[in-house]
Amino acid sequence: MAIETIHRPGALKQTNKTHKHGKHASKRELERVAKGKVNLKTLTRRPNRQQSRDERRQQANQLRKNKRQEAIALKRAIGGALTAPFLTCVLPLNDMIDPNSAMAILEGCDPEATVMKISDRVRYMNVPRFRQRFSFVIPETGHGRELNVLDALKVCDSVILLLTAVAGETDEVIDKAGAKVLNMALTQGLPTPMVCLMDMESINPKKRSQVKTNIQKAVSTVLPDEKVMQLDKLTDALNLLRRIGGQKRKVTHNRCNRPHMLGERVEYVPSAPEPGQSERPTGTLKVTGFVRGVPLSVNQLVHIPGLGEFQLESVAFPTDPYRMRKLEDGEMSSEEQKPPLVADPDQQTSLQRENVPDAMDAEQTWPTEDEIAASRAENQKKLIKRVPKGMSDYQASWIPDIEEQDEDQDDDDDDDDDDDEQYMSCESDTESKVGGKDGETDDDGQQFDEISVSEEISADRYDKEMDLEEERSTLAKIQAAKVDEIFPDEIDTPADRPARERFIKYRGLESFRTSPWDVKENLPFDYARIYQFQNFDHTKRRILREAQQKEGDDVVMPGWYARLHVKNVPQDLWNAFTSAGNGERLIVYGMLPHEQQMSVMNVCLKRTQNSTIPIQSKERLIVQCGYRRFIVNPIYSQHTNGDKHKYERFFRPGMAVVATFFAPIQFPPAPILCFRENPDTSLSMVASGSLLACNPDRVVLKRVVLSGHPYKINRKSATIRYMFFNPDDVAYFKPCKLRTKLGRVGHIRESLGTHGHMKCVFDAQLKSHDTVLLYLYKRVFPKWTYEDCVVSCRDGEGEGGESSASSVVPKGERSVTFNAKVEMMQE
């Protein structure tokens, strides 16, 4: 009989490893710890359960259906019987092309089509076959007409680029003027393009395929996604109209976010002068056309390029003369049934552009008589005379007195001296390089007399057309930009003036990235005249959303045919506008809230490829920002992250900088084009970019680098000279940190002697060829130099097809700068 025993495991019993859950608890462990309790957030959260296959398929079908409906609604928004017609720009890219010949082919493609010619450059076309309406605009092209083309492309839905097959046999498919206009249009934002090839029938049939291939290659370099269409037959024109009406259009946000109108009929009615009125005579401007974009309110402001900003008096709704279905006798159109809209003076937006600061807002106590006398003595201007050496007192008495500038203007001049120190020193070097005299000799001392008469005459004519002063200044600017690129921000310490007085407005920073800088410290008086948002991005999103969803009894919806009554248009300004040839067709933009008020604009710019001359900071530029065009003197800074940005003295080719200037508020996105005025009053595009934000709190710091050289080098200390020239300056700048070009960091310990030598300590031993640097910073602000371009810039013709600038509004008086506070715009 077996004896039952109990197995007792010994020391060699096998023990299996437990399951490793990782560093987190398992679901079973969490449930055990919770003991049935459920978190409130987990209980109210939407269950994220796995969808079944049918549910996923149904959700995908619903999303696809919504996108298809949005695309269909976007296509039906224009071109229909009750909406605004398709607005298309016809733009030839070669001087050999006549756009009227292309329009003749389009007009004859359908015998049932109705063509109405408003003028030589505006035509309407109704095609019953497609149940669509088309409008064609032919802008003026040629030398000096580039800005007119840009203005027309801003409001068009699509553009037809015309090419000729005759030019395809040569290498120049797009001529110089056409390439320049196309480059500007691409920078500004080209509408939906269509490339059409004409005169293909005049080419030898054996060469047509090769010519078309060459043109397609030339177009692909600029527009890689576009296929060249032929426009010689009526069937080609019908296919083009079908493509205009059914293609997917590019969305230009700057145009779609604002109401706009291309005025096809313009009438100016002078207002009757009131008895005893001595003000500027004004009148009412009546502009008729289709409203596009977003709804337009009769109480909002409008902007007319070349004229300015105005208020609306009323909006009338005449009968649409381009209807596809003619009205029967006695039948009233839907437009005639709409009552006219009249602006409400209580709800109408004000034209006030600047804030009116209170000069006594910062005053807390009445100054004493001694303080008033001291202030008068400081503000009193001195009369000085500059007498040539060797002139007697009697001769000097005939020299007129020269008025000395104020202290604040002297400070601005000191700032300009920092920028122009190297620039002015380079002008003397250019005397021997530019503008040589006649009869120059070669190395052997022989004159160049062996020149033909024709070559000598052509050389004299070329010299007469050359501006030697402009040549010298441009060469000096290029040399100064090269010196600033090699030695950035380095200037020589003045030996005749204490450095603590010369750089009294500068300060040292422990770290440019992390050191604090108060954005409201020592603001100029111009900052009290502008407006600022508490949250610009939030306000932009809210205003754009409200513009899309605007409704009410005082609103004109997109697609309506309306007549805008713009009031208080100056009569002399309108006469100057029409004398320049702009009265036949103009563009009206509806302005969003706050866009008439001044602020500090920050735009990101990049130099164009064909521009090689550096642009100096505070140089005069003509800027096209969205639908506006104005003249400013911007300052440039680096496009970097952080709360402080380094000031750039020159805007060199290939750089990307941020330009800061005073201008009216505009909400992004908005394209930026910068033009520079040439000596012959022509314009050339030098930079392009986009609008960043309207932020007066952007801190732009101007850096000054003082350099010194090692005189005696020890293990961790060195004697530095040539940075200062007296011991007081050494003691004044002792708290500032020193850096070297090879990466050493140190500080000033003490002054040695009376000639500016100083003993400095570094983190490692210096090299003999190293240079010691002292970085000083000062905040700079843009100058109030804003000028409106009140007349369209198209009058002159410049060399190379540049546009030319016309008259502008006179500049306002500059105010003296002092501490002021910024008015915060409450949302």
C-alpha cells in the first residue's frame, strides 16, 4: 500500500518570470485601483469607438458630397444669368500681337452670342449655348503701362495670355516688355491663366509642330502647369470660352476678402457751392458696375486707386443692360424693385486716419519758471556761419546765416552718420574711377586720337545721356555695402569726441536673444498718432469672418449690378485723374474696418533677381501693398524669431529682410511690390514679398561695434588699445561684456594710463591676430514719411519699360519726438 505524501518544493524549484507590463499600469491594474470609480472627464468625453466599415464608407461619401457642393457653388457664384459675368483680362505678351484680333475671333465663335461693346477696352458677351456671361478687359500695355496692367489683374478672375507663332520661329517668344509685365503679375498674384497661340496658319505646315513645341518649352519655364491652346479658328474660340466658364479658378484671398467693383461707367457731378464757401470744391462720383467679392455695406469706406479714400452717399440699382433674357413690355427687373440704399451718418465709418494725441496727457505738475527758462534755452536754435578759410570779417558778413537743427534732429543725423560714415568715405574714392576727362592716355603716354568720327559722336552722345553724379553715388553705395558686409556694423571710435557722449543712447546687452527690452520705453511722438491692436491675429480672423457673413438692409450682395455714389471727391483731383487718361475705367475697393487708420506695418521682402544695386535703409521707395500704392522710407531688420531684431543698414541682393514703416492698416494676406524711382523718373521693381502684421511693438535694434586690438597678451588677461582714447570712456563702458572675433568672452577690469588703454580679462588666452569687439544697441523707429499716390503712375516712359511716378499728396509736417503712449484699439 502506497503512502500518500505532500510534495514540498525545494531550493531548486523552477520559478517562471512574471509578465512585464512596461513602465505603465495595465488596464486590469487601473480598474482594480479605481474600484469602479469613473473620472468625470472620461464620463463626459465622447466615446472614441472604432467605426464599422459601413459607417466609414458613409462618412467618406458625406465629406465627398459636401466638397462637391462647395465646388459647384463656387463655380455658380459668377458667370450665370443672375450673377456677375466672368471677368477676363486679355494680355498680349508680344508687341506683334493685336488683342482686338483675338476678340474678333471670340465674338464670332457663336452666331447666337450677344456682344455689347462698352468701350475699346471693355466688352460684354452673352453665350446662350453655355447659359453664361463673359466680360473682357484689355488693359493698356507698352512702355510705362505696367501698373495699369497690375491694377486690372487685381480684379479679374482669369487672364488670357496671347502669344504669336511668328515669334516662335525666333528665340524671343515673349519680348522684354511682356516678360517684365508677366514677372510683376506673377509676383503680385496671377489670376487663373490660359495661354493662347495665334497666327499658326501663317506658319509652314511642316514647321508648325516644331514651333508649337518651342513655344510650349518657353511657356513651361514660367508656367509649368499650363498647356498652350491654339486660337485661330472659331472652334478654338468656342473651346476657350468653354474653358473660361468651367475651369477651376485660383483663389486670390486679397481680392476675395474685400468687395470690389470694376467701374464700366463713370460720371462726375460737381456739387453746388454753398454761399460763402471757401473750401475745396467737391462733387459726387457715380460708378456703375457689378459688385464682386463679399457683400458691400453702404456705410463702409471705399478706396479708389489714384484718388484716395471716400464715403458712400448712396447706392442705386439700375437695370442690368447685359441680361440674357430681355424684359417684356411692362415687366420690371429685380434690380428696379430694390429700393436705393442711403448711408446713415450715425453708422457710417469715419475718415479719420490718425489719432489726435493730447500733448498735456503726460504732464502731472506745472513746471517752474527755471524749468521753462531752461527748456527755452535748450530749444532755442542757434545761427551759425560757415566762413571759408582766409576770408575777412567784411566778406563774412555777406554770408547768410545758417539755421542750426534741433537736438532731436541732431540725434537723427547721428544715426544717419552711422549709416553714411562708410558711404561718404567711399565717395571720394570714386572720383578717380568715374567721370574721367577727355584725352586720357595709356600706360605709354600716348593719347587715344585714333578714333573714327562716328564713334566719337556716338560716345559724346552717350556721355551726355549719362548722369555722372548718379554714377558716383551708386558706386559709393555699392562700395559702402561691401564694406558693411565684410565688417558688419563696425565704426571707428571718434578721437575728437568722447565715446560716452557719442553713444549716449546706446546700451550693452548681456545676450541679444534673452536680455529684456521694454517695448514702451522712449517711444517717439509719432507713436501717439497711430493705432494698435491688442491681438492682431484674433481681430483679423473676426473681421474677415464678419465680412463673409455680412447681412442686413444696407448691404449690396455680390453679383448685383449697382451704381455707387461716392461723395466729397475733390474736383481738382478728379480733373488731374481724368487728364492722365484714367477716367474711363476705375476700380473701387470696399475697405474693411480699421483699414483707414495708421499703424506700423511690417512686411517681409526679398530682392528681385534683376536688381543688383543695394538699397540703403530709409531710402525712398514706392510700395504697392494689396490694393494701395504709396511712398515711404522704410527701415530694414533681420527676419528672425524672438522679440528683438537687428537693424540692417543695407538691403543687399539675395537678402530677405523685414521692412518697417508707417502706413494705413491692412489685413493679410496681401502681396507687396517695391519700386524705386530712377533718375529719369521711371520706376523699376526692386523687391517683393508679403505682409506680416501691423505691430508697433516690433523692436528693431541698431548695433554699433567698437573694435580694439591686443597690445600685450597674458595668460587670461590682455591690454587692449584703440577702442577708447580717454580713461573716462573706459570707466563708462566697464559694465559691458567684451567679445572677440575668434569666440573669446571677457570684460574690462581697469583703465591703464590716460590714452584709453585698458586691462581686460577673458575666458582663455587671446591670439595675436584676434580683435576685441564691444557691442552696443539702440532702438530705432521708422520716420513718418507716408505719402499717398493720388494720381495713377502711368504718365512717363522710362528706359527699359519702367513706369513713371506722377504727383503725390504733399508730406505732412514732422513732429518733434518725445515720450508718448500708444493708443490701444479696443475690439
